Amino acid sequence: MSVAPVPASEIDAFDHEVDVLVVGFGCAGAAAAHAAATAGASVTVLERASGAGGSSAQSGGELYLGGGTTVQRACGFEDDADNMFAYLSAALGPHVDEEKLRLYCEGSVEHFEWFRACGVTFEESLYDAPTWMPPTTDGLMWLGENAWPYNELARAVPRGHRPATEGWAGHTLMTSLVDAATAAGAGIHTDTRAKSLVVDEDGAVCGVVARRFGNDVTYRARGGVVLTTGGFVDNEAMLEHHAPTLLGHGKISDGLDDGSGIAMAAVLGAATRRMDVVEAAYTALPAMVCRGMLVNGHGARFINEDVYPGLWSHAALTQPGPCWVVLDEEGLESVPERDLMGVRPTHAAETVEELEVDLALPEGALAATIAAYNRHAAQRADPLFHKDPRWLRPLVGPFAAVDPRLGFFAAGRPSAGAGSGFAGFTLGGLHTCPDGRVQSVDGTPIPGLFAAGRASSGMHGHGYISGTSLGDGTFFGRRAGRSAAFSGG
């Protein structure tokens, strides 16, 4: 299907006309629609699926927020924008977008209150253990702030805010955001796939041609079009061109992150940014990893295992593989049942030498790694990787190993990471100003065109922390929606 722009002069009469047209109804689209509607604009959201939610609804629902929210204060933590910026600039780096990141940190408390005004509820309690997703309704979680080296760069304060839902909470979050957007007056046209942007005689974007049930439908947007169509992890050709790191791995998406919004803008001369940057999650279990060790295919440790799981995932992605989770019987038995997520050891051995053989590791490599680890752990130290003493103790046989390539299991079915053990999504996209305006390759804004969420390149550099996709998407989605509303509506 061609994504070439359509001249407005070729359209005799538009089927629909509004002030702001939002393409995609995930978290960024909902935020943009809500902001534009509350600013007084008429708003229509086009959603290619049969209902709203997108990849956001299938996410964990974490929101990276801080600066001193009521949940943080209720849990006994003091935070501020500068402290938040210090952590994120390191964890999302190198090469963060400092202007966007600074705005995000300074506006974080207000953004938290916006979520609450939209109906999202947060319990004032902390889940105090490494995890991908708390099995509780706790409203706050650590996302690596208390692990080395970040606890030396900024004061350790948890900022993972979670809707009051056990486990994955993306659906809870999106229900509230969709309800808020529609209550504010935004209309939604489902089963409607945008295929081309419409441009006027001056080159300004003024609408969209979409496809619905086999027919073309035209939309005019007086203020602008906001692209919130997601990333491009589901487009193999785009991955091969821009982010081949994810080729052959699982995909974290709703299956519709095909880069269509990026492509529609690119043919108009829109600039892209950080198209090679990805997030990849290794389906190892944090509750096991922190109680033992993560070793590569040479039997060596390569990171402190108590750090945010996304960070050891990225490290594992570049290691000689496969990487294994190794722990002893005491460590395994200390994992709370609710944190096991259906994961069980794939190998067991009385001695480390036997385990080396089972895992096809170089002779003596794992034994040397465990011996060095135990020698320092007996002194509550980890001079190589600075793992927190909370998780340090000598590992004593019998030993167990888990193969993360099998993924997590739910109802007997493997997760998206099964196969390589990795699943991910893209972070690069259209180059936007902080107000959401899409930039052209010559550095000037394309009139009438805005973007937010994973269709754009947000505040991230080459790092990632959970909650910064939903946080970034909604924060800059709101800014894009307001900008479009005041651009001619």
C-alpha cells in the first residue's frame, strides 16, 4: 500500500472534518486526544484495530514518574527534578535528549496528577524487590535507582509508579486514559487504517486518507495531524535497515507496530532519529538472578545482577551466549512462590563441575567464577560488579541453572521471548520538537504534522528504563495535542 502524500486538490470533498486528527489510540494517542479536546478542539482518533489500547494496553503499565509525588512521599522518599534528571540522564544514556528529559523531570509531579485526574489510581505502598512486574497492587517499585553505579550518581529513590493492579497493568491504565479522552469529547473511528497524509498547496499537512472496510475515507484536520502509530518492530524490512539487533528475536507489541506513521511522514521529508536504538528484555527472572548470578557462554559474570532487569538484558544481548541463570538450592528455595512466574530450573547438579558439563561451558570457567564470587561474598563484597550486599552470600551446591531461552510460562504457553530468550521493541522514530512538531531533514518543522510515542524519537538516548515509554508517550503526547489544537483549530 502506497504511503505517498495526497494533494488536497485531488479531494473534491472530505468525508470528515475536525480540528485535530490523532492517528493511533495507544497511550500517546489518548494523551494527545485528551489534551486537544480539553483545549477546546474537535478531535477524532483513527484506530486501525477494532478497539483502543494498542501495545500500551499489553504493557506492564509502569509509569516512570518522580520529583516528589504523593506516592513517593507516602512511602517515605524525598525526590526532586534534579535528582530524577541525574538518574535518568545516566540510565537512558548515553546521548539523551536533554531538553526533553529536563522538561519531563520538571513536569513529572504535574504529570502524575494528570494521571490521577484521568482516573488512574495508585496505592501508597512499595514493592521492595527486583522484579519485572510486581505480583501485588503496590503503587511504587524500584527500577534500578538503588543499584550501582546509579546509586552513586543520584540519591536512590524509587520512581516506578503502577496502577493498582496485580501484575501487568497496561490494560488498567489504558481503560482510564481512553475513558478520559472520550469524556473530554474525542471521537474514535476504529477499524480505520491511515494510509497517506494529505497536504495542501503550501506543503502543510491538512488531513489523512484512510482505509475502512475496503473503502477510502478522507479526513481534513484544520489544526493538524498527530501521529501516534507506534514503532516498527513488526516491520522486518525496517528492522533490517535500521535496527537489525532485534532480527530473530521476539517482539513486544500488539502486532501492529509496523512503522506506518514513520513512513508516511518520511516521504514528506521528515527527519528520523535514533532509529537503531532498541529495548530488549531477556526472559530471565529477576528474583532468581539477584539471588545467584547471570553468566555468559564462557561461564563469566558480566554485570551486577541486582540492577534493573532491562539493563542486564541489554548486557546479555551483546554477550557470547547463551547466558544462564545460576543459583544454589538455598537461593532457589528463598524465591517467593508468587515471584516464580512459572519458571523452574532446567538443569541441576550436585557440583559446579557437573553443571559446567551440562551447560557445555569451558572446563573450569564456571568453577572459577563461583569461587571468586564466594570469596568476596563471604565478606559481603563484590569488587568486580558492586552487587548490593543484600543479595550477597556464598553459593553452595547443589546447584541449579535456568535457560532463559525458554521464556516465561503462563497457562502452559511460552512467552514472546521463547526461542532466543530476547524480546524487544524499537525506540527510534520521527525527530520532533518538545511540542511534538515533526522536523524535516532541513531542520524546520513540517506544518500541520505532529508525533508522539514510539512513532517519534523521545527523550531516550541509547538506554532504557521501564515506564519511560508510557511516561514519555503520554507527556509529549499531551504537548503534541495542545500544539495541534492551537495551530489553527
